[in-house]
Amino acid sequence: DGGDISELVKKADTAMYRAKQQGRNRMETYSGTMEDVVRERLAIGSRLRLSMDTMAGFYLLYQPQLDLNSGRLIGAEALLRWTLPDIGTVPPDMFIPLAEEFGMIVPIGEWVLREACRQLNAWSGRFAGGDWHLSVNLSMKQLQQPEFVAGVDRILEESGVDPGRLCFEITETAALLNLESCAQILNELRARGIRIALDDFGTGYSSLLLLKSLPLSIVKIDRSFTHDLLDSSATASIVSGIIAMSKGLGMSVIAEGIETEEQLEAMGRLGCEGFQGYYESRPLPPDLFERRYLADNPPEDA
């Protein structure tokens, strides 16, 4: 794969980079397609950086979260999307890891929170809508920022949003990097009325410790359990245990990735309270979300 030492080392480095991308602790053999992937990632990363000044091409979609028994709206998750004029929508699983790797996730995350709060405030002023919340995902790098809580305070003040209508979703991986510090920050946010949800529950190694240590309002069962639920009695037992533990600790439970009526009914039999997934709806632009889920709820003072 090379005619001299420099070229061989460069290509070995490309293979090593690929191994790290795939989860480390593995071996990868160099191939020419690897360099194509690296070039594509660098090109997307460069365009991501150019988009940062104006947040050009970024927008939010909203996926509803419903009560499993009544079908009423209990929440929505704000999901970031990015489009480029020449190639269209860039998959989130491509550009979000790049934003993390290239140090751009903090300003992007701040824009997401500000935009979500702006939209939530607009909806709150026009629709009563009951006790539903809007969820925003947090990255570990946001939680590591010394002024993160102060920044949240500023955005809440600017937008006029009721903190009780806002929910922050964190993953087990982010929480476990520095559990003590994470718990402290989340307790400060919870004291303001903001709800905290543990996303992708069950995929980490210390889930029970997190349930005990963090000020959680919501536990979200990972979609991998949802997909295996009908084919595995072991999975059903695990999900049943998660639901029982969460309820025992005063937390509500939302099942992610519900795609079929059978999955929905199985979660209901196990006592799950809420769900989201393609069975109900894909992520929606704000106007369509509004028409489907909010239009029948005028302001209380109307």
C-alpha cells in the first residue's frame, strides 16, 4: 500500500483512525475506501465550521411523546437537522459526531436550546396543551462547561419559557464520565424546575447507580429493548424490571423506538406509561407538529 515509509505510516494511521471510529480495541486493515471516508468527513467538517457563524442550514424537528393509555401529548423531543444546498440533508449520525470531534458541539448545542425555547414560548402563548414538556439533548461537552448553568439561565430569561416545560436528556455515557460533577449540575437545573431524562437507558454499565445518583424525572427505555421485546422473554423481564424500578423511584417511563402496534401493546402490558417512535410519528417540522398535536388546545385565557 505504499512505496516508502512515509506513505506506509500515513496509511497505517488511516487504518488506526478507522479502528478508533469503530469502537477501539480492534484491528483494521487499510483499504483505499478508508481515505475516501476520511476525505468526506473532513469536507463535511469544514463545511460544518463554515456554517457556524449564521447556523445556515440548521433547523429543529419535533417528535411527539404520548401517554400510552390515553394517547394525550406528554412531551416532544427537539431533534437537530442540517441541510446543504448541493447534497441535501446530512445524516445526524454523521455531522453530530463531527461537531463533537471538532469542538463545535457547544455552540451548536446552545443554538439548539435557544431555538427550542423560542419555539416552546411561542407554543405556550398560543396553546394551552396541558402538562407537556419539550426535551433537548445535552452532550457531555456541554455539561463540562463551567458556565453551562449560567448560560441556561440567560436563555430562559431571554425566552420567557417556564422551566417546568423544559426537559434535558442526557445519556448514560455522558453522566458516567464524571458522575459527581454531572449530578451537581443536574441538581442545579432540577432546582430551577427543569426536568431531567436519562436517555437510552439500559445500554451502559452502571444504570442502577445513575437511577440512584441523578435527579431524574424520566427514564427512556432504549430502542434496542423495544425491538427485541416480542422475541425475547429475557428482554421482557429486563424491561419489566426497569419500569418497576423507575416507578418505585418516582420517575415516569417512556419507551423509545415504538414502530408497531404489537410493540406498543407489549409495553403497555408491562406497565410503561409513555412512548415515542415511528408508529405514532416521525419527527415533524413545527407547523405540522402544531397542527397535529396542539391546534385543539387554545390558550386558557382565550
